[in-house]
Amino acid sequence: MADGIDAKGIGLAAKDIVIGIAAAAVGAAGGGQAGASGVLKAGDGIDKIIAMTTGGESRAQRFDRGDYAAKPQPQAKAPQAAPPQPAPTDREQALTHLSGVGWTPEQANKILAGPQQYRMTQIAPPQVAGQHVALAQGNAVELEKGAPVALTSGEAISPKPATAVPLVEGRRVAKNETA
């Protein structure tokens, strides 16, 4: 804090803040203009306290006032000119890329030779994933001689007339009782 702090001035600024808050509360209850003036009075009190404790200016104000153009700027050293490297050819770039993704130099050269000289299956034959299955031992089933079955015609079977079963009237007899 600054050495010459004015206690009386800080007290008066705090009073302005309290009165401003009270006026804002009255304005919120229906006082309209009193609320707006109260908020302004509270803001003025806060500004007074900040000015007294920081020597009249805030850090943001000092930052905004700073003149960076007057400060010496560090000079960037010019890089020494290296002899220009010849640009890689398309073939060299392609070989670099193909080796970067896993092709051998021989495969990459065959790829760049084109499909007129090498088919892709000659460069990289298809790989099929699978498992080896162990063979099982077994005996062949012997064939039995059989007789052919005679064919029947596919005609429908004619229905036969049915007779009704006569109903029996009487009493029910228990299973172990004789009639």
C-alpha cells in the first residue's frame, strides 16, 4: 500500500458505498431514479478507495499507458544462408513415403515401375489369415448293396364310405366291476 493513506478519505468513500447500496435497494423497491443514482454513488465510492490505496492509478491504467514502442526491441539475428538444397524429385518423395508405410525398397521400386511391368499380386501377394487344423484318423464306412424300391404312382387314394358308430345308452360301470 502507499505510504500516505488518507484514513478519513477511505472512511468517506466507504460511507458513499453504503449509502449507494441503500439507495439502490430503495430503487429496486420502486424508487426508479433513486436506484440508479445509488448505484452510481456506490461505484464512485469504490473508485475513491482504489485511487487512494494504489496511488491514483490501477494496474490496468498503468498497462494501458505503457509505451512499448519506446522500449528497445530485441533484434532477430538473420540466419546464415545455407546453400540451397535441391528439391527432391517426385520419385524420391514417393520412395520415402512408401518406405515410411512399410514397403521394402524392392517392393517400392516395383510399385513405381507401374502395372505394365508388375501386377500388385506379384509385389505383395494376398495374405489370408487362418488356422491350421490337425487331421483326424478315421475308417471309411463300407457300402452295403441294396435293392431298389419300386415306384408307386402318385394318384390320390379314393375315400371309402364310413359307417356311424352306434351310441350306447345306460349307466357307467366302474373299471373293476363286471357287467
